[in-house]
Amino acid sequence: MARNAGPEIAATCAQAEQNQERLATSEGTVLHHPETVPDVTLVAADGSRRGLRELIAGRPAVLLFFRGDWCPFSTTSMRALEDIRADLASQGIAMIGITPRHHSALAGAVERNLLGYPLLTDPELELTEAMGVRVRVIDEMVHLYEKQGIDLAELNESGEWSLPLEATFLVGPDGRICCANAFPHPSRRMEPAEVRERMLEMLGQCHDA
């Protein structure tokens, strides 16, 4: 994609990726995250407010951060991860999608991408910030997005030019974060098969304990 975009756009994307290397390594590790999931309030499609710990309800959980339904990297990941939802749900594992997009867009995103797991808005990016995956979009990328007709200040509930990394957090039933995965470039994230394997392994360890 970068090659086809031309040198100027490729350079801007490389600069953005370098900015995001402050948050995650090229090996897929989030550099700074809490030990346990904070009890942050999210917003559902109907505008109701839900606490994250209430949503998890003492279950093992997969927390999935998406930039938004305007982003092809996000929508491709949303659909791919739906393929493992039933397997995880049958074992009592919750799967929750989180995005900065305005909550009025959630129902459409769920319908278009055929999602069976909930998608919620992080209205002020409080959870995104706490989990160490909040990206403040650099000016050069702001200009590039605007040329493409993408206005994050309009799309995001917070009205800010901020995005999450395309991150995956694997959480134990006690709320402890067992794995925090993200890459500097939004085209990469933990594969669904690995998410399933690692969550089922975690569940087996919990049963053995």
C-alpha cells in the first residue's frame, strides 16, 4: 500500500508508525499497561453507559481495540475475530470490542460486519489511555486523513484526533491482564487463532489451579 501511495504519503505513514513505536514494539508488545483492567465506563449503541468490569462480570475476557468502522484494517479484524467468538463464548469467555467512534455508529458497524460480540464506545478515550494504547495523531496524518475526507473530530465521540492502536488484551477472570498485544502499524494485530489458543490455555490453567 505504501509503495502504491507514492513517496510523500509513504513518508507520512512511516512517521506515524515511528510515533506509535513509543506505545508498542514491532514484536507486538504494549510497552505500558496496567496490571489489571480499570473499571472505566463505556457507551453502548443505545447511549446507555456500562462499566467494563460489569461487562466482563468475572469471566476471562478478550478486549479488542479498533480505530473505527471507517478503517479497513479495523473492519477486516472485526470480521476475522468474529470467527472465534462462538468457540470462546462456549467456554464462558467474553469478547468485547472497543472504539472511539461515536456510539450512534456502533449498531451500523455491528450489522455491516456481522458481529456477534458487543462493540462499545470509549467516549473520552479514558480506557484507551489507561491501557497504554492511545495514539495522538500527528499533524501530517491529520492533513492526510482530511484529504481523504476522514475527520476524526467528527467521527470520534470525544471530538479528538486520537485513536487506539489495533490492540488485543487477554484478561483473566480476576481482571489481571495476561497479555497486551499491539503493533506500531494498524495492519498488524494478534491473529484470531492465537487469541483462541491462548485464551483456552488460560482457561485450562484456571481450572487446574
